[in-house]
Amino acid sequence: MSEPGFSNIRYEKRDAIALITINREQALNAIDAQTSSEMYRAWCDFRDDDALRVAILTGAGEKAFSTGMDLVATARGENQFEGGKPVPFGGFTRRMTIDKPIIAAIHGYCLAGGLELALACDIRICTPDARFGLPEVRWAIMPGAGGTQRLPRAIPAAWANYMILTGEQIDAETALRIGLVSHIVPKDELMDRALQIAGVICERGPLAVRAAKEAIRRGLDMPLDHGLAFEELLLTRLMATEDAKEGPRAFAEKRKPNYRGR
């Protein structure tokens, strides 16, 4: 059951897993100001709730994960604000640091800001009918929610340049081949697979998962030697935790570890 206070998204909590569904099927899950505001509140709750360890982002209906910004609403002059302050597109594409893993479960169209939402996630899986693209240059604008920065970090530069500068779409098989997604799954198995991946992550040491994500995220902006030093620093901190002692102990005793996040 969705948490109260949301209409354009569904925000569910299933044990340690948060599930955020863009719920504007009639608009191909395009993001208007209210949707961004609701997503921002959901992402803040996920970030701050220590009982939640991983999130899944998906779109309602059969046709689209998300087609990006709602251009009809934009044409009406809508601005994306929350409490008088600008809200990041989709609630988390900029000015929002979340140290827990986020999985994008993608079907159908994943275009423009929809792809930028997916790029802000850590793991991306899709169905065979998925289509990916950043078509903004077709309309004499450019990606503005991280597309020009995250896509070249996610796939080879030649493909990123092609997609950004031509606005052309790619299919699921191409996305898998170039590393934009990690798995293609049958459409009726998409959420089961996303939940299975989330469940695996929930079984791992939560502090270790967060530290590993931080090392990946921050290391991308560091020279290799600085990144290695930062990795060593995080590992040193982890080794002093109770969980870091529990893991090897459980292995030696041939039992499932009981991690407590401390």
C-alpha cells in the first residue's frame, strides 16, 4: 500500500525496500512540478529512514518508464519548487546525495528526463521493449537534469556523444551491449527481478554497501591515486564496525550473517 500524501507517485515500503512508482500513466509518466515535488519528499524519506536499505524506481502502466519533463505543463509556465525552493527534476537528479543503492526498473519509453532519472540510479534493468534517448536537441534545447554529465560516465563516449548530439533512440539490446543496462528481462518479470536484486543487496552489510557506493560515486571525480586512498580510508572505517566482525565470523561458522548496521 502506498504511503499517504501522494497522488502522482506511489511510494511503498516493503520491509527494507522502498518502491517509488511514477503514477502518471495517461501522460506516459512525464514529470510535472507536482510529481517532482512528491518524488523529492519520497527520496528524502528514503534517504533518512534507516530501516530502508535500497529503492526501486519504475513507471506505472505498460508504455513508459518516463518520457521526461511534462512539456505541456512547462508551456503553462509551471516551475518545480518545494517550500519556495527549486526542486531537482524528479526529486534527486541534482543537489541530492543518497548513499543507498537505487535500482531503475525500466519498460517502454525511457526518454529525455526519463533517461536522466534512470542515469541517476545505480543499477538499471529493462524489458525488451525499452527505448532510450535524449531527444532534447530536436527541440533546440539540451539535457538539463544530468544527461550530458552522467551518460558519458555510464557508457563509452562515442555512444554518449551520438545519443546526445543526434537525439536518436537506441533499443534494449543496444543498451545492454554498451552497458547502459545490466540485464534485459521479460516484461512480466521486471518487478520480480528488481525486487530480487534489491533483496540480495539487503542481505549484504548495509554500512559496506553505503561505503562502496560512496567510493564509486566520489572516486569517479578523483585521480586514481586519490580514489585508491579514499577507498582505503573507507575500508579502515568499516573494519572498526561490528558488522565487519560479524561477516567473517558468520563465514567461519557457516551460517548467515546477522548485520545490524553498526
